[in-house]
Amino acid sequence: MSRYTEIVENGLWKQNPGVVQLLGLCPTLAMTVSLVNGFSLGFMTALVMAASNASVSPVRRWVPTEIRIPVFILIIAALVTIIDLAMHAYLQSLHAVLGIFIPLIVTNCIVLARVEAFAAKNPVIPSALDGFMMGMGLSLVLALLGGIREIIGKGTLFSGIDLALGPSAKMFIIQVIPNYHGFLLAILPPGAFFGLASLVATKNWLEQRKSRTASVPTNEHQLVGH
């Protein structure tokens, strides 16, 4: 269980792809104009990563080292195609919004990085969990960044949720700031850079604060001993 706990912690916090490894910045910066858009793309990426890791792990012993990267990319591309076609069939409106960024999951360095670094060296279940948790870590970053940009840029939250859940889901859209005229910079590309930089800085500050807090009892114990 400790191994699985470590995988979860690494994916969601310690090695978070969005704010620690800084991988997949293209979708992070381009598709986080709203919480729904960011989380939707992140969740699709998580599904691809879990399926890719689970598919590569059983066959890793039979893939020659010289061609492992092309084989891994072929597996990832097949899974992305399945998800892309499924979204086009059942979530057409959301598929139209996410557009080219769904097929581009194939080229997302996060997916190939986890396949190469983890799935190619570990059993199926830990590999699938690692891929999913890394993807969910990215999803949380995309959702948080999208939510911040949406509130500052439009004054709303969950706008576009009807694209994923149907017209009846419009009732869940929250007008956070009434009579708000918007702040265009927040939903333009510079807003994504400022928002991501703020999240990275916050993550680093929390880690440093945790380190300082952990060192205080140790120092006090040493003083008492002297």
C-alpha cells in the first residue's frame, strides 16, 4: 500500500506535471480559459495516460530497445484516436471546443515520459495508477488555472459545463462577480503565463514553509539536549 500511496502523492503533488515537471505547457496555457475546458482536457489526458501505461507494461519485455519509442507512440496514438472518436460521437459540443488539442495528446511529452520512465519498468496495476494520477494531477492544475482565469476574466465559474453535461447543466453556472464587465488580459495568453507562474510560486512557497516547519522541532530538540 505504501507504494501505491507514493504513486498517488507523486502524481498529485510531489511530481505534479503542471507545476513541478512543467510538462505539457501547450495545452496548459491554451485551454485554460475556463475551469470546464481545462479539466475536460486534463481528464482526457489522464484516461490516455492510464490506458497507455497499462498497455505498454505487459508488452515491455518483447519490445526491442531500438524501436521502443515508435512502438510506444503508436500505442498512444491508437488510444487517443479511440477517445477522440468517442468524444466526437457523444460529446460533440465539447469536442468542437477542445478541437485539435485532443489529437495533440499524442505528442504531449507527459504521456510518453510516464510510459518510458514508469510503465516500461513496472507491472500493470502500478503503471496504470501512475498514469492516471499523473493525469489527474495535471487535470487539477488545468482546472485551478482555468477557474482563476475564468473568474478574473469573465466573473463566472463553470461556464461551458452544458457542453459536457447537456443544456440542463446551465443551472450550475455560477456568476461569481455580478455585473462584471470582464478583464480581457486574464483570458488571453499572457493571463495563462501569469496564472501558471502564480501556481508554481505558491507550490514552492508551501514546500519551503513545510520544510521550515519540519526543521523547527529538530532544532528545539537539539537545544534541549545541549
